[in-house]
Amino acid sequence: MADKPEVSPGQRIRFGTETAVVCYVYTDSTDGDCYIVYLEEGEAIGISVKWTGKSWDVAHQGDLGIHANTRSDLRPFVDILRRRLS
């Protein structure tokens, strides 16, 4: 089991097979380790994730995330994600 990687807002990480961008890092939270945005079929999705010891995974099973474009605070991170993938 690998130690949880240090992450910071704006950093790119792997979420499953997807590239994601960290938006917020939680400290002492039951909401997971950080909040990310990633693209699913071209749609920006925001979701809380946790470190499993091997990879980043959904913090709460069954959570499908939200459409990140509906939150103005996530827009800068969506822009970073789209720029890095273009």
C-alpha cells in the first residue's frame, strides 16, 4: 500500500483511466481526501475522491458527481483540465 500522494489545487492526477484536476484538498474530512474535476464524454464532472493505497477512487460509493459547469468556483479548474487535454 502506497502512502497518499501530496496533492494541491490545480494539480493533475489520474482518476481511473481519466485525467483529473484537483480543486480542493480536504484535511481531516469524512468527505474524502480531495475534490476533483474530470471529463466524462466531454462533460466536466466534479466529485470527492479518496486515496485507496493504490489509486484515487470515489469517496462515497454511488456518488455520481455533479456537472462542474454549474459551479462557478470549479470553472477555473475545468479550464485547466480542458487546456491540458487539448
